[in-house]
Amino acid sequence: MQNNAKIKVGISIGDLNGIGGEVILKTFEDPRTLELCTPVVFASSKTIAQHQQQLGTQLVYQGVTSASEAIEGKFNVVNIWKEVPEIHFGKETKLGGEYALKSLEAATKALKEGSIDVLVTAPINKSNIQSETFSFPGHTDYLAQELGGESLMFMVSDSLRVGLLTDHVAVSEVSSHITPEIIKSKIKTILKSLEQDFGIRKPKVAMLGINPHNGDHGVIGKEDQDILIPTIAEIAHGGSLVFGPYAADSFFGSKNYTQFDAILAAYHDQGLIPFKTLSFGNGVNFTAGLSKVRTSPDHGTAYDIAGKGVADHTSFSAAVYAAIQIFKHRAMYKTLMENPLKKAKIVEKRPIKKSHYKPPTQK
């Protein structure tokens, strides 16, 4: 990226039969968005035209053969297929998954090569996208393989950040996936992300317990007592501001979450149910820990409303803005690390005041 150039936001179109095309088009119909970045969608001009016709939108787009040819100030579409795949809005089809993967693979390749600066992924269907080259439970694991790093599913909004210790894992298998090594790795990733991606110095992280009431001293499971508590204590002894475990059932209702820069949940629904309850429509799924920036909206393909023109694009727009902001924070962080004596200041954006903090009570 050149110093004066706008950030190139690469976009994978997601499932062709879902709302991905709609939220993308609605986001960039606002001309102010084009002032912030140069969007590059990986699909085809004909496919975008199909979505435009279905939705009645009039966004002007520029067809290009590669991301490197993207024109600043324009909505660019990289033509990665010449055929015209059939679109059946609202239906799960094999074809929809095949083209979602083609788009994702092309966008990821461009991200690795530096042809785009960040990646925003529209929703996929985790079932119909499965193939010989994609056998993952979602974007996060695929991108971890392609981009390298210790990935962390990090749901973020203006007032809440929730990371997942385990993500797309069956509930029956959660405990077997949680080890001291995994906890330390995820905590390390979340702390580094808060510093380099969000500009927060000395971040504070809360860890939620695995079992109801943190196991009630072993009465309802021993994982919290045997694994979480000693591991958190070891991490805290090393100087990191990590606290817990907190009983998950009352943590969000009591607004205890406002006292921390991030929360690390033990498993998928424990973290995403409260996050989506408090931030749905404004939240962003950010894959922390990777060598490149990737975000996505906090919703799925929404087949029930696909093609009807009623999809809310707020979360996708937020994902675009978050990717831009995180990219800028990383650039600033890199500059500061390379020039430690340079007079500069990282702007902290905390959801709460430090004075509100109360440590957990452990008997």
C-alpha cells in the first residue's frame, strides 16, 4: 500500500443465494464509504449485475481482471469467473457453495500477495462450501491455515469484545479441548490483539468459567478448579491483567463485562449469545492473531430474507470500518515498535473506566 493510497478492502461475496451480495451493494451505495477505502469484490460483473437486477440497486461498478488493477474511488469487481452461475435466492445449493469458495480462495490469495490490504468476508453456508480444498467448520480455521498465526474468533463492537477459547466445537467435546496450553495461547493472542489492533495499553481481560457456577468447587465438574483457576493465576502472576473465572450466568446481566477490555468465553454459545443479544446488527467477527486483517458481519446467509431487498447492512458496514481501523492501528503499532524512542501516543478506546473494576470473589 502506498502512503497516500486508500486502503484496499478485499471482499469475498459469500453464498450467492444468501444476503452477501445485498449487504455489500447497500454498504457501498453510500458514496462516503468510497471516500474511506477502495472496495474490491471477488466475483464477476455478471453476478453483480444479477444481484443488482434482483434488488433494484443502481451502484456503478468497475470490472477488472485483478485486484492490482483496482481503481481508487470506484467499486471494483474482479472477474474471477466468466460463466453465469444460477442464483436461487433463499435456497441452499451446491453451486452456491462452490462459487462462495472460488471467491474466498481468490480473495485470500490476493491478501497473501498484498494486492489487497484487508479482507472482509460475506457469509458462507458452512455445509455447502465443504469440498476437497475446504474441510473446515468456518472461515476462521481456513484462514488460520492460509495466513498463519494463532487465530482467535473475536466478536467486537463499540462497547463489547468477546473472544472464544473454543469456537466451532461440539458442546460434548468442549472440556477435552481446554488445556492450560490452549488457555495461555488464547490469552496471549487476545492481549496482543487488544494492544496492536485496538490501541489499548495494559488491557484487562475477564475469563468465564466452563461449568455452571464455576463448578461449585468440584460439585458440578472439576475443570474450572483443576484447569482454569491455576492457569489464570499463573498468567496473572506473570504480570498480565487477566481475571477470573467468572460465573457466566450473571456476568453480562450484572454489567460486569463493562469493567474489562475483553472477555474470553469458554465455548461458542457462552460468548456469542450475550454478544449478539447486546450487539446484534452492530457487531463484527474479527479473526485476531493472523498475519493479515480479516473481518465479517455477525450474521449468516439469512436465506429467509435473501433476494427480498430487506437485509440490514449495518453489520457488514461495521465490518468494513473495523477492518480499516484495525489496519491503521497495526500500522501505528508497527511504527511504534520499530521506533520506540519516537514521540507518539496510542489512543486508548476502553469501554469503561478503570475505577469501576472489582475483582472476582473466590472462596
